[in-house]
Amino acid sequence: MRKNKRNISFILAAVMLAVCLCSCTAKSAEKDTKPAPEAAAETQENTEAQGNAENGEASAADAQQAAEPAEAGAEEGADAAAKAGTETPAGASAEAQTAGASADAQAAEGAEANKEAGIMPIYTLERHTHLEVSDDMLIASANYETVKLSEEAKEAYPALNEAMEALSAVMSEQSESSYSEIKEAAASSWADHKGSPEDFSAGDMTAEIEPVRCDGDVLSFFEMSNVYYPDSAHGLTGYAGYNYDTATGAAITLTDVVTDLSALLPAVEENLIALGDGMPVTDVESELKESFGENGEDLDWVIDRDALVLRFAPYEIASYARGVVEARIPYAKYPDLFTGKYGRYDGAFAKRLNPNVPVSLDLNGDGETETVFVTGSYGMDGSMGLSYSELEVTVGNMGCATQADFFSWSSVLAHTEDGRNIIIVEAVAESDYPTLYVFKEGKSGPSLVGKMEGMTFARQYHDEGDDDGYVEVYPVLDPSAFALKEWSESGDTEAVFYEIGEDGMPVPLAD
């Protein structure tokens, strides 16, 4: 049972609080773009800090040393909860074990039939939000997500549904507990800052799910958590990877995927990059060995369609300035490293593309890795304003830009069953008005297919009463069935399911 790094990051944040007060044409991908925020990439060492917000933060080494006792006592609970009801106890009778094996075989057979029928384990995310206000001042907030299978997926994959319900319960409990701690710290800090509210920064806790793989073999996703305690120099980020066999609902272990854990370490070291800029990360051999632990139980990893992916939070193996570090270990490049039980998936898939973050993956199943990059820029004239004036999509070394005025964006890569790659970007402008821009990849690079004014990726608010409502988020998981929604100020429009049409534009499903 591996340690819960999400809990570790929360405890580490508390430790930090104690020591820190504080027209569309193909073009080269080298065109200048707006850089990602630099504040999160700046680090100041302060070995004398015992409470000086003006002098910055404690060093990475101090923070890691302070966190060691917490790491020793933080145990993983989510995996155990997710496995509830799916494993036979070690002391069970031979008859019980045989019955369990028979049930697993039946589940696998049923899941295989569902996969052949095109029933995927599609899910939505329940996003819960809390706000704490004191003296008309926001002092703390929380946003966290849990997983909920669709009704069709629940029926098709009952064991997986049981595992997701158990996991979501644990995630919710952990998030609520962390938020309670942040609220308490925020209330204390606010009491000290009432006379100078401009010096107060509200506490915050975020736990966001990033879908990675969703098919008839594997359900896999990352959970990214970030905590910020008032008076800390910055927030701290942590990752947890969750991987499930869709047939049995059992959590997949690293030894189910990898033949030799000792051979995994050099493969990871060869493929380390900083997610923020895509540049290699080197000279971290000792830190990487420490992160691996004795048998890899401390690693945060997921099973992608073309590679095993490991992530390391800031401070974990590299400096805070390098940000999040990732290693993609392609199955095709290291065939002897993998068991083959869980591996490559060649069907249709969808992948979220985070803003300003280059994403590397094998787009066309040829074993070669391409980089996809979606960003906003201020346009060719170099004018600076409050909003972006160009939207840019880059695939490999070819790019495409189109004029668009917007403040923020999110995007998805949809790889269809017939091998086309479509990139859908939701750009949000003034008054939260959205537009979907649709690009397709071609031999001469990406090109704009068209746009859908007033359309957005589907999200639906559910009022539970007593401030217990939540937002249901429909992530794009399947290019043949994904939810979009027409925007309105009241937010009362219904989600409609679409598929990628012949020209690349989304078209409503007939059924």
C-alpha cells in the first residue's frame, strides 16, 4: 500500500505555513507565444526564514526535510477503498477463492462483450465548490471533483462502478478534511489581517481529475491537488494516479504493467521532461531513486494508450522552478519492460490538452511521438491587452493561428476510429461567452475547419439544496459520443451528444 502523496502535500503545506509567512496559415512552431505565468516558476531561498513574508520561502531541501515525518505517517486509503468487494481475502477458503475467480472470469467475459458492443466506461465528474466568507471577505475556497459512471456504464461494468463509488467517497472525505484545515488556518490569518486586508490572501484547496484513458480494458486518470494556506509563499501541488481494470474493477498495480521495476528507473530517467516547457530534466538520479522507494509504491503513474506515464510534483525530484516533471515510457520503445497485460490501445480516444502545455503522444500509431500544443497570443502586431487576440494550434513543427478575442480556453484532441485527429478549443470571451474552434491535423499541419458560436463543453449545475449543489462536468472521452451545450446566461440549456462528422465538425447524434 503506497503512501498518499496528496495527503503528504497537504501536510507539507501546513509545514510551509509554519516556516513561511509570506487567417489560418501553416507556419513554424517557433513563433512567439504568450508565456505561461512565471510566478509559479520563481523560487527564492531563505535559510533564515522563520516567518518573514518579504524574504520569500524556505528552500526546497528544508521543505522536503520538514515533510519527512509526515511522509512516514501518511498512508494510502483510496486504493484500498477502490478495491472494496473486488478481491478475495487471503484467508478465505478454497471454495470462496474459486468462486471469486469464477466471478472475475464472468465479469471479464461480460466486459469483453460490452467492449465489442461499443459500450465504454464513460463517466462524468461531480465538481463540488465551497466558499468561506468572513466580514464580507472571501477567506477560503475549495473545488474538488469525484467520478461518476454513466448509467449505461454502471450496468455494463458493475464491478468498476462499485470501485468508483468507493474511490469517490474517499476522495470526497479527504477533500473535505483538507478544506476544514485550510478554513481554520484562514480564519486565524484573517483575524490578524483585518486591519490590512490588502495583505491577506485567501486559502484554497483544489483537487481536479485529468482523464487519461477510458476504454474496455483500462480506466485511468490523474488527480491533481493544490493547497494554499494563507501567509504561505506559494501553494503546493501533488499528484495521484488511479488505474483500474474495467472488467473486474480491481486497481491495477505497477507490477501488473511492468516486468522489472529496477529496469523502469533508467527508462524514466531517459524520458524526464518539465511539463511547462517540454525541456529535458537531468541530474536528478539520486532524487529519482529516493522517489521510487523500495518497490515503486510511492510513484504516481497512469496507463495511457501508448505509454506508461509518471508524474512528479514540484520539489519531488527537481527544483520548484522546473514545475511538474513527467516521464512517458512508450510501450513500443521498451517492449521488454512491459508485461503486455495492459498496453497499447489503437481505437478512438480523446485527450485533454492543457493550456500552454505541450503534450507528447503517438497520434497515428506509428510508434513515433508527436507534440501537440494549444496556446493564445497577442497577435502579429504585438499589442498587449487584457485578452488574447490569436488562437494557435501546433502539431509537430507545423502551426496554425486564427484571430480570436478571448480570455481563457480549454481544448481536447479527438482521435477518431478512422484515424483522423481533430482539436476542439473552447475559447471564452467577455461575459463568459464561449466559441468552439475546430481544427484538423493534415499533411501540411493543422488547419481551421470551422467554429461554433455560443457552444461549450457541457457542464450542468445540480441544485441539492442547503448549498450542497454541484456541477456535473462532461469530459470528452469518446469522439463518437461527447456532450456539448448551448450557452445561456441562465445556464438552463440541456446537454446534447455529438460525434465528429466527416468534415471534422461536431454533428448531433441522431439517437
